[in-house]
Amino acid sequence: MVATVLGEEADSWRGEINDVCNVFLAKSAFCQWQHVTVPTLILHDREDKFVPVVHAELAARHLTNARLRTFHLAGHILWLGPDAHAMHQTRIAFVRGP
């Protein structure tokens, strides 16, 4: 699996090495949900072919102060697609606060 991940995109090897070392080969639990207490906005496209939406749903359930918003974007490329403007406006509103 690691060889496949590292061989897919030549330009993104640094990020992929980071993922392999810190996620797949981690010696401790990857997500310590209880330590994340800040407001968290989770953005996802249900059609993302790289990261299933269940990952975003799991994070939203476990993070105390999380809000999940799904949009029809360009799959894994959040800044493109039909809902890109709405997604961007949601990000701006979140950063500005209540």
C-alpha cells in the first residue's frame, strides 16, 4: 500500500511521505479527538474519490465543536466545482465567527 501511495504522484512525494510516516506507521493513535476543542469546520464533497465522506462524518461526530458541511465541488479539489463559491463563503463566515 505504501509503495502504491508513494508511486502515484511524483510531485507530491513530500506530503505522501509525511502521511505514511505520521498516519500509517504511527506508533500511537492517530486521532486524539478529545484534545481538539476549538471550533472546527469540516468541508467535504461526497463525490471525493480519494477520501470517503465517512472520514469527515467520523471526525464531525468525535470532535466536540465540529460542524460538517458538504458541497458539490470537484471531488478532492475543494476550490473548484459548482458549489466552490458557496464553500468559500462558508469558510469566510466560519473564520469571522458567530
